[in-house]
Amino acid sequence: MTKSFTNLKNLGFIGLGRMGNLMAKNLIKRGYLLNVWNRTIEKAKELSSLGASIAENPKAVAEKSDVIICMLANPLVTEDVILGKEKYIGISVSDGISKDKMVIDMSTNNPKVVKRMANTLKDKGCELIDAPVMGSINLAAEGGLTILASGREESVNFVKPILEAMGKKVWYIGEVGLASSLKLILNTHLWIMLGAFCETLTLAAKVGIDTKLMLEVLNSSPLKTFVSETKAKKVLERDWRPAATLEIALKDLNLAVDMAEEAYVPIPLANLIKDLFIAGIAKGLKDLDYSALICLYESLAKVKVS
Amino acid sequence: MTKSFTNLKNLGFIGLGRMGNLMAKNLIKRGYLLNVWNRTIEKAKELSSLGASIAENPKAVAEKSDVIICMLANPLVTEDVILGKEKYIGISVSDGISKDKMVIDMSTNNPKVVKRMANTLKDKGCELIDAPVMGSINLAAEGGLTILASGREESVNFVKPILEAMGKKVWYIGEVGLASSLKLILNTHLWIMLGAFCETLTLAAKVGIDTKLMLEVLNSSPLKTFVSETKAKKVLERDWRPAATLEIALKDLNLAVDMAEEAYVPIPLANLIKDLFIAGIAKGLKDLDYSALICLYESLAKVKVS
Amino acid sequence: MTKSFTNLKNLGFIGLGRMGNLMAKNLIKRGYLLNVWNRTIEKAKELSSLGASIAENPKAVAEKSDVIICMLANPLVTEDVILGKEKYIGISVSDGISKDKMVIDMSTNNPKVVKRMANTLKDKGCELIDAPVMGSINLAAEGGLTILASGREESVNFVKPILEAMGKKVWYIGEVGLASSLKLILNTHLWIMLGAFCETLTLAAKVGIDTKLMLEVLNSSPLKTFVSETKAKKVLERDWRPAATLEIALKDLNLAVDMAEEAYVPIPLANLIKDLFIAGIAKGLKDLDYSALICLYESLAKVKVS
Amino acid sequence: MTKSFTNLKNLGFIGLGRMGNLMAKNLIKRGYLLNVWNRTIEKAKELSSLGASIAENPKAVAEKSDVIICMLANPLVTEDVILGKEKYIGISVSDGISKDKMVIDMSTNNPKVVKRMANTLKDKGCELIDAPVMGSINLAAEGGLTILASGREESVNFVKPILEAMGKKVWYIGEVGLASSLKLILNTHLWIMLGAFCETLTLAAKVGIDTKLMLEVLNSSPLKTFVSETKAKKVLERDWRPAATLEIALKDLNLAVDMAEEAYVPIPLANLIKDLFIAGIAKGLKDLDYSALICLYESLAKVKVS
């Protein structure tokens, strides 16, 4: 099956949160025509002023578009919007989709849900590509995201220009679901780094080391990490405005924990981090930046790092 | 007290292992006169041919030198060579030292031992500086080490030219012992990164991701770490020739574990890594590079990462 | 609302596995009339020969009975059989139930599912009591189970004679769902004891202690536990015939892990046990008695305990 | 070598703390003549009034006695008193001992230290038996302790009547040091049970279970443990008067951690407990009963269990 839409410019975009909004804008800039939908319709207004058509519901988006992109908050919402399980019964993407259309799920999703959605859409003659992104708001704004894409290779290649409108680098990861798996795994790597950062910074503070100096030494050395570089200043200044909250970090980590359990892979470090996240949230850090995990470590060791 | 040796060029160097040997050579290159000693005297021969004098024992080194540098294998040996506790009673550095001489301990040492040595030497009118190094053999060869130094600030400044002969960057960390503490803490950061690397790589392999691809994605992203960059190739090629062995990693981590316990700081991630190291060694990985920890994870998850 | 059935002898019993079968027999012995149903109908035959009526499906059981007891394998099946979610749409208990009938869920269940079922049944004017059991096959056979019951207190008291036909002791735990929570928590206590048993036995073996002697000393002391008493012989004789398999233990533990996460309670010991279970299953111990976890510890420490 | 003292009634007893005092009294009751010594001499006065001779120092005890019993606070003190390492150089047990005398170390000791002491005493023609005890003050008072004894079997049999004066049950464990190892292992079993108790009680409280009821259910069930039985009331009444403090528990657990590391046995549960103890002590629970660990769990989950 080789795709050949008469009008590949006709895209659907569902989910206009902070990331989705910026990604959709980049598609418009590249000349794509967008049919958009969002739960809270206000968020679609700005895109409308840039030329996007606002659709009534996910079904309408699917009817009007050749390729439908989703960028939603979590696996539950994503599955509901795409397959119509609870709130979107009868008005979901799958209700509006027809043979040979494609769905690109760019949310951070549960690989099991991705595969389930792919199977259901297959019955309608449609393909699903999962294409989660790495990178923050800033990178999303400038089209600099890294995109992990999986699904049928030919199909991923087919939509590559679309993905490249949103990201500077597109990796092909393999069969559908694997890109989502890899996203969760790379995030897990990040969460353990966060733990390493908090644990060692707390130890340094308690034995009497100047933590500002420690972070300067660390970040001047090959041992620096993404966390030590991006969070050092925040932690020292106790600036907990969130890039991503601890609550989101826990939800994300949980997806990896579930995946590991199903694959029978012990991930003791990740599970320990999970309990630290939980204790952090119990302590009230839920809505703070994930670097606020340091506050939990501080309370465990009875010390302040700054 | 301000130091002013008549001949600051006259240095002692004790401990001519792989690192010590290269560091001593760099001192000779800068014109320092070296009195050297090593447990196995053969290792001193090469330096002798470069102009160093071989001393009979640590005591003799101390008698002949203004500043005595030690680069020894572990805290037990270091304390014995410097203070004379077991094998070196009567022939230790402290037996040969006299007022106003200085000792620089560049070994990775237990901060408690460092402070104990500093106190004992103080009674003889001598100062101890602890100045552990960051960096591998390659960096040691080219004088590119990073050196963490602690002790009286004036004294650290006084010996800075000596330290700069061995390292490209010298950080002043604070009162004696703190540089050793920081070294252990930065290494702990490294060991947890190693765990993050092994745990996520194993998970990726078991859920069906091409691990070579995963490492390429990781190392092209901001989430890369010292471990993911320096060990990816080794792990994929199962090349376990050691930069540092798992046994050495465990000994090193244990120093941090003891320090944390004395300071009453919980370090659950580090303690979990410690148990993984122990299980790895029980499995027979003792003399392999620490990246061989992946073999333990592989056996726990029943999967091969390459 | 006070219950007063014209014929309280008329019970439904759904789920005739190893435990359910024995529990149903005890009800028949006490003179209750049973309408039974099981997925594999063969298991109902024996009860039929004892006087029970075999119903066509869960709906039919509910139609014919005043009180419907369920003893099913897991939360998914239980919710489906009671509410009709997937396989039992239209033929579930809730499809046959009518005002003032009661459901007693005796399965080990997820408290969240219990509450959800209770709410749905409430809309039909029916009450749910969750009444999970503690005790093995042997205790079930002799009506010696301990039963934890929660729901409206008056209702629990009303069905107490039924429960007492199956168990020697019925505890009232509180509002609906709490008995299921407590069951999961007591099991978690058991799983950690299992870990304590395996970890210390392995350590003993490796340092050279006669493990048979160790278990004799332990079981003669106040430090003995349910695990050390019931599993010592099995482990020494490597008899892994399952009372409960490691796979079941993992599923059970997972219910507690999920409950803890939702309540934001860190349970690091339980999560560590979970990873040990996972590694044990990866190693091939899935269908063995949970005491076979010792085999994982043996492989980690490279020692045999017997 | 078969022992045959002319006067086996002549015993030394060193270490008259809470336990030692009661044990010594039981020896006197059985007619043994005691030469006693204690760091703070006041504690020896009462025994003196019962007929014991107070010796000047450990050396004098050893000179006057055929069998010397030690019951000291920790490995460091024990080794010093027996071998004379620091404070007791020249006046230690080994300074007063002579051929064919025996030492029984009843302290909870590090097996490595036990073996080192045994080797040193062997050079003087003397044997060491390690015979740590299980049981509390109450059991010590009534001679009801359980005693684990290791060393040469013939020698353990020879001193058995002495041990039986203090304990109701004497187990022979094997070669010297193994009794101390087993003591540490059984205690580790206890510490993990403590963790299981605190973790599950906290979870119960947070999900809304009446913890008093939970403990009643638990202690009426086969899942009860030494901890759940002896600490339930203390925890519910927040009575933290120590049977053994958390600080002592940590020291004790550390001996097991070190032993496991030397034997290359991973003990992840025990190491996690160790970090919980450390966090508990950082929180200020150091001098409270070890059951006060529940306060740490409470603070992690933000809930009160009573």
C-alpha cells in the first residue's frame, strides 16, 4: 500500500495545549491547511486567526483531513479522542476516518494503547504512526524538536515532511509503538538523572560543601547532565516555576513502570524514584517543577542545599 | 604561617601506579626535582632514568623533600604510608617529616582519614592538603586533570603551581577533607548515571528497541551523559577491558556510603547501585570494566542488549 | 433500609475455582440453596450433584438469588461479570439484579473497582459488600477462613450468617472497599516477609551457616513468621509446587502498589519486592510457589541455600 | 585438647551493662565464683555485695579466671578490652590470659572481629567462643535467653553448663564467628519485619483503615510477627521509650551490611531499611525505640497512624 493523497496539505490537528499550539503554528507556516480541534475551544481561536479551520469535534477533523495529528495530555484522553471510549463515543477520530487516511499520535503515550489504537484503525484501513517528541516549549516554538517515529517505515517516510515541519530531526525507530516505548525509556533515564542530582547535592550540602561551587565544578566537568545544567540555577534560587511538574513526571514515569512490568524487566532505580516522586507529592510538591524533588531530599536529610 | 621553602623544587612523590607515574613525569617535565618511592620498586626505575631519586622508604622521601605528594590505592594504604600504622611503623612519611613541610594527598580518600591525617601532621607542625583528581589516564598523561583541592587556602595557593603541573584546572573547595568528600560525591553521581544507563538500555532491549539506535538517539540528545557517551561502544561490542573495574567502583562507592551514613544522609539510589555492584561481582564481573554492570541487568531481565 | 428477604436461603455463587468450590460446598452443608455459575461449566457439576442449580449465566444467577456471592480470579473479570463490561454485556449480574438484592464480592479485588461496582449497583437499589478472605485451601475446606467485610454495617450484619458458614471469624472493617484495601495491605506485609526470609537465608548460606539449622533456630524463636514456618521445608527440599504462584503474588502486589500510588504513600520495600518478583518471573519462576523467589536470590549471590 | 580446669567455678565477667548485670547474677545464683570488671565501677558494686570480686582491669580478670565472659557494647570496645588496641594496651584480657584459658564473647559482634580475636588468642594457647544472645532484659533476668554458640564443638560443650546458667536454650552453630553471623542475620530479619510493619501500617492509615483494628486483625492472624505483636500498643500510644533505640538498630544493621558486602551478597531490602533508619535519625528519632521508625513513614506519607 503506497499512500498518495490528492492533497497532502490537508491536515488535522487535535490537542492545542502549550506544545500542540506551537507545533500547529509551524505546520501553518510551512503552508499546510489545518483543521483543528481542542477541548477548550478558546485555544483554537489564535490558530483560526492564522487560517486554520476549527472543527466541531474529533470526528469532523478526521472527515476533513488526510492525516490527523494528535498531541494530547495522556493515554486515556488520547484513546478516547481517537477511538471513542467514553466522552467521545460517536464523535471520535475513528468515527470520521476512512480508508487510507493516517493518524499520527505525537503524545507521550503508553505503547500498549498505541498498539491497540493501531489495531483498531487497521480494521478501518487506516494506519497509525506514533511520533512522540523530545524537547521543550522553546524548541517546539522554533521547530527544533527531536521526533521519534514508529510504524510502517514507508508510511513514516511518507509523512516525514510533515514531521520535519515541527522538528529538526526525525528518527525512525521501528514498528508501531516502539517510538513511544523509546520516549518513555529516555524519560526514565532523565528521572534517574534527576535522582542522582538531588541525592548527591543533598549529600554535598550536609557534609559542608558549598553547593554553588559543587554545581560549578560538576557543570565544568564531563559528569554534567541535562539536569545538572538546566536545574542548577533553579535549585539554588529555589525557583520552582514548572517546566514540567512533579505530578506530570510521576504520570510519565508510571507509563514506563507499567511497560517494564509487562515486559518483565526489573527497574529498581526507576521504582525508587517513583516512590520519591510520590513522597514529594505527599509533601505538597505536586505542582512545582520536578527539580523541587530536592525539597524531599532536604527534608529526609534535614539540610538545606541553598 | 606563610610557607617559604628555600627550594620549592624539591618534591617527594609516593605511589607510582598508572596515574601516579604520569603525574610524576609531568612534574619532572616542569623542572621539579623528585624523590620517589613505590611499594614495587620496579615502577620507580623509569622515573629514575628521567632524573628522579629513588628513596628507601616513605620516611626517606619525607626527609629529603619540602612537599610530599601521595597517590596511593586506598585509604588504608595511604594512612599507613603517611602515619605508619601497620607495615610502615617507623618508616612512614610522618617519621621523616619536620616542621613546615607539607603533604599533598591526591588519592581518592576517605574524608575521615584525611582529617585524621591532617590532625596528626598538625602536631608535627605540618599541613596536609587533600587534592584528589578527576580524569583518566589519558588526561593524566597530558597534564589535563581537574584537581579538587582543600586545606588552608593560603597553603593551597602556595602549592598551586605544583598542582598546575599535573592538571589544567585546580578548584579550591574549602577546609581540609572537603575536596575528598566532593570527589566521592561526584563519583556517586557517576555510579548512579551508570545505573540509569544499564537499566534503561536493558528495558529498551527487552521491549524490542534496537539498542544501537537507542544509544545513537540518546547521544544525539541533551539527555546524553558521560556514561552513555564513553560506554556505548564498549557495551555494544562487549569490550570489557577496564578503564576502572567494577571492584574499584564498589570500593569507591563504599567510601561515599560510609560518609553519607556518618552525616546521616539517606542515599537510597546509591545504596541500590551498591547492591547491583555486589551482585555483579558475585556474578564474576569483578575485574571487568564497570560498564559490564549491564551483564547483571541482562541476567535479571533475561535479555541481551547486543 | 433494613433487609428482610422472604427466603434468605436462596443464594447465588459465581466463581467455582479451588477456593470458591470449597466455600460453596460449606454453604450447601449449612442448608443454603445455591444457584451457581462458572466460566468452565464442568466445575459446577460436582456442586450440582450436591443439589445446586446451575444457571446459564451471571444474569440468571442474579435473577434467581437474593444474595449473590462472587469469588473470581481478578478485578477485570470480577467487574466484567458483575457490571458487564466486555464479555458479559447483557448477561452480567447487574443485568439480572433487582432492588434490594445484595452482592458479596469475596475476590481479592482492587478497592477502586469495588467502589465503582458499589456505586453502579446502588443506582439499581442494590448494595455491594466486599468480603475478601484470608486463608488457604485447607482452611476454606473446613470453613475456617478469616473474612474481612466492609460495606454498610447493618448489611454486613445481615449477611453475617452466610459469611460464617464459610469462615470462622468475620471482621467488620468499615465502609465499602476498606476490606479489600486491608486484604491487599496484609498481603503486602506477607510479601515483604517473604523478601526478609529469602534475603536472610541467602546471606546465611553464603557466609557458611547451615541453613537447615538457621531455620530451626529462627522457627524456635519469636522472630519466626508465617513464611519461615510454612516455607522452610519447601525451600530446603526445593519443592516448588505452588500454594500460590509467583505470578499470582505479583498480580496481588500490583494491586497494593496501585492503591498506594493513588493515595500518595511511598512503599519502597514493596516496590523493591515487586522488582524481585519481576526478575524471578523473567528467570522462569512464574508458575512456581512464591517461595521459589529464593532461587532469584541464590542466583544474585551465587550460592545455593540447600 | 580436652579442657579440665581444677576449678571450673572460677569465672570472669566483663561488661556489666543492663544485660551483663542480669546474666552475671544468674551465674552467681548457680554457684559460680565471679571476678568482675566494668568501665564504670559503680555497676560492679551490686554484684560485689552478692559475692563477686571486683578486679582492677580486664587483665586482672583474666589472670584470676579460667573462663572469661565478655558482654560489651560494640565490636570496637570488645576488641580493645580483649586484645588491647587503644585504651587497654597492657591491661587487656589477652595480657592476663594464659594457656588453656577460654574467652566467651557474648556481645553482638562483627564476625570478622570475632575471628581476628580468636586467631590472636590461639597464639597464646587460648580459645575463643562467640556466644551472642537472643532475648530482652526480661528474659535475661529469668535466665531465659536463647544463646547461639560457635567455636570448637568440644569447647562449646565444655562451657555449656555456664551458658545454660544464663539461657534456657543453647544452639551450637559451627566454627567460631558463625554464631555472631547468625545473630546479625536474625536481627536483619527483624529489621525488615519492622519495615514491613511501618510501611503497611502507614498505607492502611492513609487509605482510611482504622489502624487499631488493622493491628487487631493482623495479630489475630498467622501473618503476625514479633514486631506487630510487641510494638502495636507502643505505636498506637506513641510510647517511644526504648527497648532498643533506632541508633542501636542502625549500628546493628550496619554490621550485617558490612558482612554481606564482604561475602558479596546483595541485600537490597536491608540496605533500604538502613536508609530509612538514617532518615529517621536525621529526623531526630535517634534515641527513641526503633518502632518510632513509623514517624518517618508518617512524615513521608503525610498521615498519622494514631
